[in-house]
Amino acid sequence: MPVNANPEYAHAEKAFLAAKTIEEKIERLEDMLSVAPKHKSSENLLSNLKTRLKKLKEQQEKQKSSGKTKRVGIKKEDMQAVIVGFASSGKSSLLDILTNARPKISPIDFTTTQPQIGMMRYADTSIQVIENPAIESEYYDKGISNSADAIIILITKIEEIERIEKEIVRARGKKIIVFNKLDLLDQDEKRRIFSRLQSGKYNFVMISTKTEEGIDELKGKIFQSFGKLRVYTKEPGKERSNNPVIMPPRATVKDLSEKILKGFSKLVKETKIWGPSSKFPGQKVGLTHELKDLDVVEFRTK
């Protein structure tokens, strides 16, 4: 901090030093310039700040032209989960285990510079899983985390939970704390960490991406976090389909028909239903009938 600098400059300088992305650093440097002392002895300071700002803006333009800061267009599926965590927490390894994606896995920090997408098959459903770049990097995409249905918070230390939660305050999805690298802990350490997570009343799973311990439990928690209904359809005289239609809670027969095809509900003459919401197999129901998970619905058209 320069001699005779005011408190506003000190605050701006502190904010600049804490900035993580190039965009944030540019904003903080501009703040520093606006409140820096304007007298003879501060000429060198102002010159240095302007030079630093120019270099940052050149770096920003270079990244834009190379596509590093370009946001990836991601089509959101019925069920979407995003993996967030710090560098080297095992995000790419977890995506590799859970899905058909084959992300680049490296011991070098910040290997992932674009969101990586994969599909996880579970309970007859396809779940979109996205690996967000390291949360402390300039490549991290807040928008993806904010809009996802489930947030997989991958950690290797309990203290990381609070730091990550501060970065995802606008995220609407259900949070799952996933403690990774169990293979590096002895039994006493495992029990201690389990007790701390349990006492914190977290929705959590303890895993190892190396040995795949806890992965099946994690898959179950990811699926359960969506609270969605799996509704199967069938044609008269045939077996039900193998792929369910994913519906929100309290969805009706009409909602199902309209998701299959817009305007289809007007063509429905008769609906039969089997499963948890039916009083007996093949019960005839109306369009307002409320569905339950694992129902089977048969439509007859006019």
C-alpha cells in the first residue's frame, strides 16, 4: 500500500488480492485506480496500476479469442446433476466412474477448462451429470451450478464445505456432500469424518474414486435427490416400454399425455393404469388422475 493512501484504496487493494478471475481482477484494479491518491508522489503507483490493468485486459482478450472463456451450450435434461469442488478433488475421476464420459484426468491443477458432460444410467433412467471446472478457477461456470437439479459437492476436507457453499448460494438444486479419497484414511479417521458429517446433518456419502467404495450409494442418492416420477407407457396388448417418462411430483395423466405429444390429451379416449396409483390392475382413470412412481399407463385414442 502506498504512503498516504486512503482507507478506500486499502480496501480496494485487499479486494484485488482476493480476486480469482481475470474479470474480477480487472474490476478491482479499476476500483483501485479510481480511489488511488492523485499527487506527485503517487505517479509511479498510478503508472504501475495502469500497466497492470492493460496487461490483464490483453490477457482477457487473448482468452476470449482462444475460446477459453466461452460458455458451453448445454441442453438441460429431465434430471441434471453438477459436480463442484476444488482442483484435484477428483471431479474428473468421479465423472468417469458415474457416466459414459471420458474426461481428461491429470494430477495437474485446473486440467478441466470447460464443463464436461456425461450420462449416468440408473433405475431405467438417464441422468445428465456435468463436471464444472474447479470452483476457484476462472473457468468455473456459476450458471450451470445455479440451474442444476442436484449439486454434488465433492470434498477431501470437511473445511471445504463452507467455502464451497459460499460460492453456490444461488444454487437451487438439492445438495449432496461427497467426501472423496477414503482409500487414504484409516478406520479411525473414517469414523471421525463420518461423525462430523452426521452431526452437521448433511446429506452425505463417503467414497473413493480409486477403489469405487461408496459409488453405488452415491448413485442412489443422486437419483433420489430429484424427487421425480418414472412413468411407463404401453400400447394395448403389448408389454410396457423399457424407458420411463420422467415426470414431476403430483403429475397427472394429462400432464403425461402432453409431454408425450403436445395436444395428445385431446385425442385420448380411454386410459388404463397399473401400479402404485391404481386401485386394481388395469383401472380406467381420467385425465386428472394423479400419477405415482413406477405407474404403467395405457392410452387408447379416439
